[in-house]
Amino acid sequence: MRFREGPAIGAMIIGVGLAFLMNRADFPLWQSLGAGIAVGLADYFFIVLIQERFRK
């Protein structure tokens, strides 16, 4: 699986946004960053998997 910049940037935006919102809601910084990284990675792999699966 090749690295793709488009889905990576989208996943990064989602992960950073989640971490920001969690940090603003008084979650500890390590939990906010951990959740943001986990959701960002899951989003990236999910998008790439769907793109590979339905490529024509």
C-alpha cells in the first residue's frame, strides 16, 4: 500500500480537530492527543482501504 497525501491530510485534519475539541472539553492532553492520533490513523487506513477495494 502506497502512502497517499490526499487522504493523509484529511485524516490529519480530523485527528487534530478531535484532539482540539477534547482538549477544550478539559480532557488531559495525553488523552486528547492519543485519541486524535488513533482516529486519524483509523480514518486514513479506512479511506485507503475503500479506495483500493472499489478501484475500477
